[in-house]
Amino acid sequence: LELSLQHASKLEAVGRLTGGIAHDFNNMLSIVIGNLDLVKGSLQGDDKVLRRVESAIEGAHRCAELTSRLLAFSRRSPLQPKALEFTSFMPGLIKLLERTLGDRITISTDFATELPNVCVDHAQFEAAIINLAVNARDAMPNGGTLGIRIQHRDIPEQDGCEGTRFVEISIVDTGVGMSPAVLARVFEPFFTTKEAGKGTGLGLSMVYGFVQQSGGIITVDSSPGQGTRFVISMPALAKRGFASEADDHGTSAETV
Ligand code: ADP
């Protein structure tokens, strides 16, 4: 618990700091891009200079992309949680993943029937899964399989405590895996093992923040050469998928 509190406050401090910097940096960057566009427009016939200006514009756009990611990270925009129904939500996301991951990655899915709904911000949920999937792809440079498994897990009523139901979303890859030293730091903001320009080290800390804000838990399990498994557990909404679909007043008469 102490560790996760430390982690959360570090995340918040880093978020505030990067937010301020990214915001000012973005303003200056738009001046740079605006002027470069003007220069480009006024160049006539000089291919060599044109190429250089174009590559400066490209670099500036990459910086802009990074700052917008930093802003998204620090903004902590209020989530807009809504009921998410997996059977209607997942097919679109899988299509998007197929396009994003390319031919070398095979996506294998395993969804339990009668999955209960969860309550999450749909866009952020999608972004979290994409983040995990893109990391998985990066860990499988020679191709491999990305497994997406969704099931529910019931914790029975015990000692007077109400039973609960979770939906578990597992993202499993057959990639290079992680050493214990890397594994211990994966959720840290700015921790990356990727070469400069390829990784920001913000992906997993964003996923972590989102899952936590949504009342869920994320765990990871990995070893070198064995691939990696991330599991997001989200509390299920009590309305659908229970044996006794109680009544319309939302009282939970179900036994799990
Ligand atoms: P980034 O992808 O920009 O490096 P992340 O926060 O998403 O930032 O990931 C941090 C680090 O965690 C990665 O650089 C990588 O070392 C490790 N990592 C994340 N996902 C995986 C995975 N599926 N397999 C192996 N290593 C991973």
C-alpha cells in the first residue's frame, strides 16, 4: 500500500510538472511550425533547402505529438464513465488493433459468454488496451500472438462481507518478456527501455492511472523469454449476467 501511495503521489507531482512545461512548450512549438510552413511556402525550386525545411517540420510535429501526450497524461481530464458492454464494444476495438498492429501479430480472443458490464470511460478504456497492445507488439519484433481474454471472477460472500464480481481483461503476449528489474519499474512515469524517440515511458503509467481512477486493479506478470501478461480487473456492474436478474430497482438479490 505504501508503495502504491508513493507511486500515486509521484505520478501526481510529475503530472503537474509536465503539464506546465508541455503547455508552454506547445505554444512555442506552434510558432515554430507556423513559421516553418511560411518558409516552406516561399521556397522556390531549391530542393535541398526544401528537404531540410520539411524535415524540420516533421521533427516539430513529432515534438508536438509528444507534448500532446504529455498534456493528456497530466490533464487528468475527468473520466466519463458509462456502462460498457463487451460484446458490442470489443469487435470494433479488435478491428482497430488489427490495423494498428500489422500482419506479423496474430490476435487471438477468448471472451466468456454472459459477461457483465463494467463502468468505465470508453475512450480511455480503448486507449489503455491500445497502449498494452502496442507494447506487446514492440516486444514481438519477429511477430507473435497477442491474446485478449475476458472473463469474470466471482468472490463469494464471506464472513458477512458482500460477494463481488470482477471482469478480468488479460492482455497476453509471446514476446521477449521482462527482467525482474524492468518489471519492478514498468508503471513508473518516464521509465522506458526503448531507444530515444521511440518510447516516452508514459504509456503504462497512464494505463495505471486510468485503471486506478476507475476503481480497478492492474497486475503484470512477465519473465524473460516467456512473454508478458497484464490483467486489468474491473468491478462488474451488478445488472447483467447474474444468475438471478433481480428486479428493476437495482437491489442486488444475486448470490455469487
Ligand atoms: P514506453 O512504451 O514508451 O517505453 P511504457 O510505460 O508503455 O512506455 O512501458 C515502459 C517499459 O515497460 C517499456 O519500455 C518496456 O521495457 C516495458 N514493457 C511494457 N510492456 C511490455 C511488454 N508487453 N513486454 C515487454 N516489456 C514491456
